Amino acid sequence: MARRAADQQDYVDRLIEAMTGTYEPEVAEAKALAYRLRRLAHRMETDIKRELSPHGIELWELELLACLIRSRPGHQLSAGQLMAQLQLTSGAITNRVARLEGNGWLTREIDPNDRRSVLVTLTPAGMERAFEVFAIKTDAEFSLLSPIPLTAQRRINDDLRTVLIALEGQA
């Protein structure tokens, strides 16, 4: 009979055991969760990048294109909106937009309603490129998270939503 995951130990359990007596139990539990979230996020990003690499697209490129695909109508956002959605600095957005513009995947122009703002618009080539590789990212995410039963995924999603709303506010 297979052992339940809760009956098994992972790397994080060993870390927490090594700190026994250092933290109150609820602090140790939060610390274990934080370690696992970071490790999972790192693993997910690494696996997705590996899967996307043969297709000649970076994860950040796909994420930026996805932001524009979701922005309807017109598939257009200001650089400031991209900055907020991707949680990047203005310099990072400028560099990334310039690179994707060079690929022909988007255009940028001065906002006619606010000359201080730049509007970034997805091109048909950018949309086509994104749709070519979306399934690869989705398959990698599903593969990594499929060991978790669907009911547990829903509970984890609900719990993480609660944390994010507490940190970022409601959408």
C-alpha cells in the first residue's frame, strides 16, 4: 500500500526538523509552507522554461503576450498597466516591450489621450505566436500539479486567494 504524502518526508520537513525548538509550531508551519511555495514556484518556472525553449520563446515573452491577449477589446494596454499586471519596473517593461516589438509581436505608440503614456498593442503575429505555445505551458503546469487531487487544488486555490486578497486587495 502506498504511503500518504503526509506520512512521508520531503526536503522541507528535514529543514524544519533541524530548526526544532527555534520557532513556535504555527510559525514553523508557516515557514514550511513558504519554503514549499518557493520550491514549487522555482520548479514550475524551470520546467516551463525548459519546455518552451525548443519553441524559441521565453516564459516572460509568453506572459507579456498573454496580458495583451486578455485585454479586450483591441488587445492593448498602457505600459503602466503592463507594469502593474506583470509586477515589473518601468525599465523592465520598456526593455521587454522593445524586444517583442523587434520580433513584430506588438507595437507601441504614444497614447493620443495622454502624451506621457505609451500604448502597447498585440499584433496578429504576436497573437499567433502566443497561441502556438500556450498549450505547452498549460501542459507543464498540469503535469506538475496533477499529483494533487482536484478537491485539494480547489482548497489550496481558495486559501491562496485569501492570502493574496489580504496582501493585494480584491480585483
